[in-house]
Amino acid sequence: MKQKTIILLAVATFATIPLLAEDKHDHSHTEFRTPTADELFTVKCEHDIPQSSCDECRYELGLVKVDPSILIAPSKPGGLIRVEPVKKRDAQLLLPLNGEIALNEAALTHLSPRVSGTVRSIRTGLGKEVKTDDVLFEIESPELGLAVGAYRKNKALAALAVKNLEREKSLAAQKISPEADAVEAQMKYDEYRIELESAGNALAVMGLNAEAIATLTADDQIGKPCVLPVHAPQNGIIIQKHLDMGETIERGRDVLTIADLSSVWVWLEVYEDDLALLTSEAKKKALAVQITISSLPARIFESTIDLIGMTMNEETRTVSIRAVLDNTEGLLRPGMFCAANIVFETPEKVIAVPKNALMADEGKQFVFGMIRDGFAQRIDVETGRIFADSVEITAGLQEGALIAVEGAFLLKSDVLRSKMGAGCAD
């Protein structure tokens, strides 16, 4: 009789402590409420031990045992769960916008040859990564041949002129020839030197550096076809290619496009009615923007608005604004559609928690509070406005309470074991 009384008392106690979800004890008819401290650490479960210490029954109280070794702390690396105090944050206004990812035109090169000629080799391809000064292709060019010939001619004339100048200076010093001959030799040398510099500049304009000029105009190259190597002007990816072997291409025609995709532009459209607020806030400070892509729903890309368009699209009645996004991971592709929120700070202070801290189950929202060393408790909350990186809490939390702001999903998975059939023994 005494044993039955204890079991009935335990069942009555559990009836006042609702579960997160339906389990084999059929507590699903009762809504969850945050248990009191007495219920957490004094009530016994069906195993006749404190329920807070029972590995099978603890979850019914919304209670999780937390090993201190998995907590993130400044003094030690690693960790899975970060705990921070609840604090008041600036309330925010969000302006939702839509837009599109685009190439960063400041990191884009449309490459065209500087001389006309025939393509003799191609060393890259569409989608290939290139580095600055890599040889992309080579052109055999009659125009280049004429420029190389002019350089060689003036180089030889300048060499002869300098020898003649040295001889005339020596003779003049010995009073063997008049000073006027030395002056004339100097003028002739200066003439050929200037012509040589001009020929060298012509080759440089065609895209040859000093080393390439020296190689191409060397004596052992005489009689060989003049081939111009075209180098990459920047790091990037070949995103367009209009070039084939044996093709004759003209100077100024775009044949390759190189894009540095480590950053991209985001163009967003602002309606006329929202433009006044946006421009006035932009005068105060750089406007923060958070961008999401439908294919990466869990990822938020952050940046600031760096350009507000000066003209309005007459058809859509919108003005384009721009942000630059880091894309070193290569996740973003030009042409992707995106959604964004422009973030406006307000002077209002409210209690809010990071979005990662807020959990939900069957329509209920909650956080995990650290109530004792080694224990976290589910705390039901009521939410208000949703901000850029946080959610307003209107009831359930006090400022200063310690909650899990990272890794809360690990605690949730432990509490929700009831949905997998765990729980008290019958």
C-alpha cells in the first residue's frame, strides 16, 4: 500500500510538469511551463531518485546536464556552447529589399590584343584561374615585326654613333680634329638614342616588358616570326573567351574577360517611398545591410551600402543601391537573386537575444538558461520584433540572465529525446 501511494504521488507530481512533446506517458495534453527551482532539484522520478539527476527522466523538466568542457571560454580553445548574459540592445528598423548579385566591375578586365595578328597558341581556357603576368595566348604579328625591325635598326645605329662620339671626343682632346666634329657626333648619337627609345616605347605599348623586348630583339631571333605573348593583367577567372587557334584578330577586339570573383557587387532596388529615409540615414553613417540567398538559407552575408544611384527607373519607380560582398569562399555567383534587409538603428533599448539563442518546438519558443553549474534549463519566452541579428523578448527573460547564445541546438536535441521514445520507465 505504501509503495502504491508513492507511485501515485509521483504521477501527480509529474502531471504538473508538462513535457515538450508527446511521449509514452501521454503528457502531451499539458502545455510546457518553466518549472520552479523546487521542481527541478527536489522532485523525484519513477526511479525514486531526484529527477534532475536521472538520465532518463531529466528531459521532462526541460533540464540538460552540461559538461563544462564543451563551454566556449576565452581562456581555452574549442568548445561548442557559448554562454552570455541577456542584455538590452538597440531596437532596429529593417527595410526589406530584393536584388541581384553582379560582377565587381572594379575587379574586371576585358582583354584585347594591342596589335593585329594570328593566334599561334592559347594557354588558358574558360573557367581557368590565372595569375598576374601569366601568358594567356600568343599572336604572330606583322605589325610587331615592323616594330621589332625598327628597334633593331636604331639599336645598331645608336651603338655605332656612341663609338664615333667617343672617337671624335678623343681626337678633339688631342687637337687632331676640330671640336665641331665632336659636337656633330654628339648630336648624331642623341638622334639615334631618341629613335631607339621611341622604338622601345612602341614595343612597350604593344605589351612587351623590358625582358621580353630584350629577348625578342636579340640577334638569335633575326629571321624568326615575331610572336607577341599576351599576359594576364590581374588575378582572376576567365569568364568569357572569344578566341580560337589560327584565328586572325584585330587590335581592340575583346577576346578574353578576366574577373576577380573574390568579391561581388549586390544591386538592390529601393522604392521611391523609402528613398527619403534611406538617404537621410546614409548621411549619418554607413548603412548596414544583411543579404540572404535562397540556395543558402542558413547563411547571412553582411556588408554596407557604398553607392546610392542618382537616377530612378521610370518603369519600376526604384533607385538602385550597391553593396560589396566578400566572396573568398566562392559561394556567390553573378546573376543570383537575393533578399536583403537594410538595418536602421534606433535609440530605443529592448531586451533581445541573438537569433541563434532562440529555439522552437510545436509553436513554443524558448531559450536555454544556465541555472546552476553544469545545468541548463529550457525557459519559455514570448517574442516581439525581429531585428537583423536578434529577436526582441517581451516576456520570460530578465536582463543579466545567462543563456546559451551559440550551440543551443545541442541542448535542444537532448531535451527532445522524448520524441524518440526516451523517458521514464513504465
